[in-house]
Amino acid sequence: MAQSHTAGGGQFRTKAEYEAALRDKKKIEKICSVYNLKNPKAVLDLHQKLQTGTYPFETALGKGFVGKVAELAKKYGGAKDVSSKTVQGGKETVSKGGNGRKGRAAGSGMGAKAGGKDDKLSLEDFDKDMQREIAAQLKARDRKRKLLVALCTAGAVICFGYFIAYYYMAEKTDMDYEQLASLKNSDVLASPKEEPLVVRGQEEEVELPDVLNEYKTLYNKNKRLIGWLKIDDTIIDYPVMQTSNNEYYLDHNFNQEKDNNGSIFMDKDCVAYPRSQNLILYGHHMRSGKMFGDLEKYSSESYYKKHSIIQFDTIYEKGTYQVMYVFRAKVLKENEIAFKYYQFIDANSAEEFDSYMREMKEMSLYDTGVSAQYGEELLTLSTCDHSQTDGRFVVVAKRVQ
């Protein structure tokens, strides 16, 4: 007596047919994990794919599944001619309304009924093994959905909290700087008499001049204040700080609080009095436009023409500057031999100064017609340039008053 094989509730006489039925069974399980057969849209989509042969089957087990999907599609009104394609023995056959040509299988656990009245597909239409597999896959999919919902909810809460904190800090920063601006020319904290300040260098002692009355209150509030920068008709109207390193004011404000906006600050190697030939000021390129976020607008020559004058006062003297050069640069490696604008603070000779001027003129995005001679005082504003790695956007001006 020939040995029989069972798969999906059907009997198969040969091992080849049995293995083909197992392949169909796995394919059905995979399809059921992707398509929700209780969802009309999913059923209609699956039925269309079955009609075009996207999922070919080899045995009556698959043909029965195709018939059931066709019946569901007809129920949902998505197919007037519910035909399905199956493949047996490598040849394509067509069955109408679920009535396919009889295969060698003695029966099918799919419960397909040709022309039957029961066109609702449920777990009971499958054999026990397939029921367990489908139930497990549906449960796993439900767990994934719930996990995804939980993660999305948590992410939304975190993002919402971040934006609230960001805008709170932004508003607080704006209010702080408005208050600081109101303290200019104020004598609230100004000392009536001050001892002369003395800077002791390696070779000589330098007595510093009095702080301008306009900045005395601010200076007494924070003695790291070194000046004030303002460009008319822009958001740039900030105190300028200086400390012994170039990191602290990257994430601290005037009140020495942690603040992602940071502050505008002068390079640690620059000296306000007696002043260095070139004073370099740094600030973040904030997308909100704060700090030096608007500085890149100088890449437009028309913008430069309307904002060619920059006001920068040190705490000791007032100053007006005219823009000369606007260029993009990069932070270079220490051992890289090239012009590094951020190292130009004092030129040792007229030849060295002229060399620096030529370098910056060649890099400039446009010709302003403004130039400088050795001995004239410069101001350099530097911020990040997001268009390139380690990029910097730079505006250089010379003092005209």
C-alpha cells in the first residue's frame, strides 16, 4: 500500500506532491501575515495580485486558498469575474469562482466550497497547525503595533518637551538681552570711584583706562564684559564677552547660565587695550537667527550695501567699522600650511599685513572696494558655515571712526 502524506488537512500520494503542498502552506502563512483578510481593501489588493500570478501555487491547497480570497473579493464587490490562477506541476491553470480542476489531493483543509454560500474566511477554515501559526503571527504583529504606538507617543512627548524648553530658553534669552541693553547708560551698579586697573605683562605694566560710563553698570554686573556689538536693522545687538579660553561662552550667556545660544565673545588672544590690530569675535550660527544666525546674509552683495557699517565698542572706547571682505573658510589642521584667518591678530610688518589682505581679498565673495593699510584697526566676525564640514563664514571690517 502506497504511503500517504498529509499537509494542510489534505492527503497526498507522493512525496513530491507533499513537499509542494508544504511550500504552498508556507506561502499561505506568509500571505496571511501580510494581508488582513478581514479588511476589504487588503482582500481586494490580494485578490488582484493572485489574479496576476504574483503568488503562484503548485497544489490544490493553494488553489483552495485562492478560491476563498476570490469569494471574499466578490463579497466586497471588488471583482465581478473572480478568476484565479494557480500553477500545478509548473503549468498555469485557471479556475472560475473557486471551481478549479481536481488535483491529486484527496481533500483540502482550506474548506473551499465551489459556489458555496459560506464566503467568510476564519481561522476555523485552516488546519490546526496553520491556525496556531496565523494566531501567533497576528499576536506578534499586534505587539509590534502597540510597541510602535508607545515609542511614537514617547518620542512625541520628548520632542514636545524639547521644543517647549528650547522656546522657553529662547524667549528668556531675548528678555535677558533686552534688559542688558536697557542697562547701557545706566548708573544703577556704577561705582562712584574706581581704582585704576593694571594689566601686568611680562615686560611692562599697563594701566587700563576707565570703563566708558555707558558700560559701567554692565561691567560691574559681569567683569568678563569686553564690549558691545551692534548692526543696525538686524538682530545683532549683543554684549561681547571674553575669558581665558574660547569654550566657556559657547554654551553660557551673560549671566553665566548654561544656554545653547551661547554668547558673542572675543578670541582669548585678542587684547582690547592697548588693542590688538585685529579683534576677532565669535558667535553661533543659530537657525532662529539669534547670535550670528543672520551674519550669512552678508553673502548677498545687496545686503552688504544696506548694512556696510558695524558698531563695535570695547568697554574703553567706541568704534565704527566698514565691511571690507566677506568669505567662506574652513578650520584647518595645525600642521596645514595655509592662511588661517583666525590666527591673524597682529601683523609683525607691513609686508605681512599686506599678505593677509591679499589672501582675504582673493577669498571674498565680492569686491567692496574697501581696503586697509598697515596700522589700521580691523574687526573680524566669525560663525559656522553649515554648507561645508568645519566651515566658517567670515566678515572682516576696518575701523573708520
